[in-house]
Amino acid sequence: MRRRQGGITLLGFIFVAGLVGFLLFMGIKLFPMYSEYYSVKSALKSLAAEPGVGNYSPGKIQDLFFRRLNISYAENIKKEHVKIVRKDAGWQMDVQYEVRKPMIANLDAVGRFHASEHLTGTGGAAN
């Protein structure tokens, strides 16, 4: 009785390796965008937890926010992406920005991000 040998062919291996390589390439290109977004979310949460932040001026809040972002090397967020408006007994801070990363030749990946946090006078986050 002869047993048939099983396994992947060379063509199948090349196809699987190419697919895995392409997905790895995409992940390497897109990871910094999402890492920066989570840095923004973390900076907002940290700012919301600061005692008395609801009593600060918008300029001071923005300065504290960008100081937190400088620690994590977030470079795509500019002052025009940050909007601070008075809400209830504190401030509503919105950060909305877009990141465009070149992928292959003339194809780009575009990520649109939005984060929001309510900054109260007590320093507690209330969403």
C-alpha cells in the first residue's frame, strides 16, 4: 500500500509567503498611525484626570496637552486640530485630524481620527 505524501507545493508556499509579507508590510506602515491615536487618547485621559483642569484657560489646557504629546513623539497633531469649547462646569476638548501615509507607488493610506474628552473642574473624566 503506497501512501501519498502531503504538504504544500512551492507555488503554494510562494503565494502564502507573499500574502504574509504583504500583510506584514501593511501592518508596519499603519501601526504608527494607530499608535499616535492611542497616544492622543492617553494624553486626553491624563489631562482629564488632572485636578482643577476645568478652571484652566484654553491656552493652558492646550499647552499641557501638547506637552503630553511631545513625550510620545506625536507629530501629526497640530494646534488647528484641537478645539476647546466651554461645556457645563468645564471644557469639552475635541481632537480631529487626518494622517496620510504613502503605501505603494501612488497609493496612500488615509486615517481619520477623532478623540473627545470632557474636562471638569474636579479632574474626573466624565464622558
